[in-house]
Amino acid sequence: MIFLELVLQNFGPYSGKQVINLNPKIDEENSHPIILLGGMNGGGKTTLMDAIRLALYGPRAQCSTRGNLSYNDFLNQCVNSKIDPVADTRIELLFEHLENDKPIKYRVVRSWTKNPKDGKDTLGILGDSDTWPDALVNIWDEYIENLLPLGISNLFLFDGEQVKELAEQETPPPVVVDAIRGLLGLELADRLAVDLDILVNRKLKEVGNNKDLANLEEIETRLTQQQEDYQITGEKLEILKNQVEELEQKQQEAFDKFISEGGKIAAERNQLELQQDTKTAEIEQVRQSMCELAADVLPLALIPNLLTQVQTQGEKEFRHQQVQIYKDLLIERDQRLLTWLTQVELSPIQVDKIQSFLVQNVDSLYANTIQIEVPWLLADDETLSQLDNLIYHLQNTKLSAKEKLAILKNKEEEIHTLERQVQTAAAPEDYTKLRQALEAAQNQVVEAKANYETIRRRLAELETIIAKSKKELSEYTVENIKHKNNEHIITSAAKVQDTLKIFREKLTLRKLNKLEEEVKNCFLYLLHKSDLVHRITINTKTFSLSLYDLNGKPVPKHRLSAGEKQLLAIAFLWGLAKVSGHRLPVAIDTPLGRLDSSHRSNLVERYFPSASHQVILLSTDTEIGKKEVETLRENEAIAREYLLKYDSSTRQTTVVENQYFW
């Protein structure tokens, strides 16, 4: 998987639409793993991590600022405080992964407004062709679990606080424990240890005096009853555990059935039908307006050639009329001229020549304007003007009709789409059954988990009581029974217990060997003291790490510096990520913490370029400083750089491309 682009619109301190290119490819042939984003504390770095988690997981996302907020309240909290409440808040995450050995791109889009009516966002999935695969939207939670399971997402999307917590704690947090708990199976060794305790107590009873025997029997009876209660309670816990798993499986099956048989769409059936009615009404309005057009001049569009012919003929006749008028005017003017010439005592010959010239001149001027055809239209100026206006109006009406036809076609396609969605929805009675079945399965899971938790607490109490009784028995026998056989039994039993402990540790080590080897290799790769640690083991009960030097001696964790502890925690997460078998991007918020310069150098040079094929770093100017960023640039490890510029006066953050602190 590769994250290609993150788009934020009015999300947190990011006002307006801001686009971050996360593609590690520089060109078609070259790519660098690191996407570096710099920002001061409070400037929006953690908000970017939350945006990635929210885009992928929605209501299930483990966002840093959510706490105990409902999903609706959390979405309201994420809306930018400076925008109009009715404006959209939007997150888009474009990523690429392989399906059937072919690269596929999906753009996950979540949008909402402040105080949404249904208390949730709108999810959309855009494919390669910019289409919305509705089927994928309906099963998105299941789909993303196959790509990046929520349970291991913290191994790939983590922050400095998570590393700090893991570094400071002696035992790993629950998310890490859950990742390795399935590697163990020590029930047989634990049962053998219990049987040894029973044998030791039985031999102690045989060698004690009467008073000792009575006290011993009373303690043993009490201990036996406690152990029986412990065993029965343990069996109940195991039964409840299996019951919880079965009910969770049934709940998942009910949920899958609810989704696959149209339950989710049925929940939105009323809204779909309302949209369908609205579209139908809109279509009726369009058709009514088209009827109005048809009642006007639109039918004349059926005879465009006749209209053109009439317009052309009218123009010809109009020009002929104008020419004839001009000719008559010229003849009248010439006649007046000749009359005047006769009055000025010109000779008749001169007058005849002038008259002949004027006649020839008029004939030559209008020789080309002789009417070839007999006028038949006989239209006046007003009629021709009305004809021009009619043709112009007809052209506009035709354009309007085409636009309305296009609108009508789009509306009909939208109605067909809504009809298909409604048809895939479950019937109301089937939807009720599906919803009731899902709610019943969920209630059963909640009840079973409550019972499981009650029995688990009772088992822990019994374990404490048994330990107290064993200690009382051990102190009593040490003080009151001084028999050689007793000492022999106790000594032998202790040796057997030690042997059993070693056996259990070796059994666990065998199963944890791969994980230990990965963690050790990662730690040594990051550590600048290559002789500090030779071997790393994982405790079989607490899953805490133990370090050993070249001589096999343990290296206490308190001897490690704060920076070394953080490197160990990072190595632990890195090792778990490798063992998981998922090839996924790594995003790290505030990655360097309290590391000194040498540790920073190792992390910058060795971990960041190698943590994954894509590493998104969110850093302040004191973590990846000028020296570190220059090292990464020299090693050609950075694909893109961004600066999250925060304006404290407006409390808004702007993403500046191709820029870092230095």
C-alpha cells in the first residue's frame, strides 16, 4: 500500500482546501521513501495523523483528540472554527495497493457539516475512473481490515508519545501484548507445577506430628478447596471465553448478513424514496416547460428550409423595391433638370445630349438589378421584421429545448440509479428481522463479556488467596517440620520446579525466537553501541524485554539512557511490524523525542530510510533539525517536503509545498 495524496478541507486548523502530495515517486523510475512535514507544536501535525486514521476507519478510528467523545461530537470538534457552520468539512485519502497483482487506486472521501442530522459523516470511494463503487462503500470496514487491520495500525501509524510510553513502561501496553499473546501455549507446564505442589503437601502430611498434622490438614483442606474453586472458575472462564468468541462470530455473521442483504440500504430507504419523488417532480416540471415551448414557435423547427426560403425571398423583393424607388427618384430628378435646362436657353441639341446621357446613366446604374422573377411574396417591412424576430426566437427556443432534453435525460438516469438502490434494499419486514437479529447478537456479546469479566476478576482473587495459603503452608512447614525426608522432598521439588521453569522458558523462547531475533537485529541496527546488547529475550508472562551482553549477563533497563530506551521501543515496534507480514506505509509523529545527537543520527540515517517503502515524518524544528534534514537530502531519502505554517492570530494552518524550516 502507498498513500498518494491527502486532501483537507476545513478540517481542524486547516481552513479551505489544502492538498498534500504523499507520493514517494520522484519520476517513473525513481522514488525516495520519506515525506517530511515540519510544524511547530500545536500547528496541526497530529491533526494530519488523525485525518489519515479517520479517513480509513471512520467511527472506529483511534484518534488522539477523541477521548470519550461520541462520533458526532468528535466530528463537530474537527470542524474548522472560522468557517460557516453549513460549509462542508472534508477529508480525502488517495492510496494505491495491489489487487490480483495489479495496482489499484482508491480515493476515500469523508465529508460532513457541523451538527449533522444523522450524527455521522458521508463516506464515498472513488475508483480509477472517478466512479463511486457503492458496493465497496457498504463493506468498507471489512475491506480496510484486509489491507490495514485496525489492531495493528498502531504499529505503522504511531507517535512519539506512544514510543515514550513503550520506552518508560517495564511491560508493553495492551496493543503490543495482543500482538504476541497468540505465540504462547504453556498449559501443560502450569498443570505439572500444580501437581508437584500437591505431591509436596502430601509428603509433608505424612511426616508431621499430630498437632502439626491437624494444622497441616486444615491448611491443606483449605488450599485444596481453593484450588478446586480455582480450577472450576478457570474452566468457567474458558467456557465463557469460547462463548464470547462464538457470539462475536455470530454477531459478525449477523452484521455481514445485515450488510449483504441490503440492511444498510434499507435503513436509508425512506431517504432514497424521497429523493426519487423529488427527481420525479423535477422531471414533470421539465416536461411542462417543454410543452410550453411546443405551444409556442417550436413546431416551426420542423420546416427550417421553408423559413429560410421565405426569408431569402423577402430580402430579394425588399431590395428590388428599394432599387425601384431609387430609380424613380433619379428619373424624377433628371426630368426636373431637363425642364430647368430648357428654361436657361440651351440649344435643343445640347438638351438632347444631356437627356441621352442621363438615360444611359440610369440604365447602366440599374442594369444589374433587373428583377429576374416576378415577386410573389409581396411582404412589407413590418412583416419581414417580424419574420426575422420569429427566426431568432425559434433558434433560442431550439437551444432551450436541447438543454431541457439533456436535463430530462440526466434526471431519468438519476431516477434509474435510485430505483436500483431501492431494489437492492431489504423489504421493511426483512429489514426489521435483520436489525433485530443484529441487535440480539450484539446484546448477547455484551452480556457474555460482562460475565467473562466477572469470572476473570474472581479467578484473579482466587489466585491471590491460593498464593497466600501456599505461603502460610510453606512458613508453617519450615518452622515446625524438621525431617530429613521433608527436606529431601522440598529440595527435590524445588529443583524440579526450577527445571520446569527452565523448560517453560525454553518452550516460550522457541516460539518467540523469530520476534526476538527481529527486535534484536532492529535494535542493533539503530544503536551506535554495537557491543551493548548481544541478545534480547521476551518475558513469557509479562512480555517485557530483557537485554544481555556478550558475556550473557543481563543489561538492566535502567542502565540504558533515555534515548536508548526510545530506540529499543522503536526496534520493538519495527520488529513487530516486520513479523506481521504487511507491506504498509509508516507514519511517525514527533519521531525523535529526547534522543541525543548520535542516536538522532542513527535513526535519521538507518531507520527512517529503511522503516518502509513510504515513511511520513511529522517533525518540529528541534527534532529533525538543519543537520538531520541535510543528511536526509544528501542521502536522497526525501521525496517531498512541506511546512505547516501556523498563524497564532487566526489559529489557522497553511500547508506550504517544497519548503521546510531550512
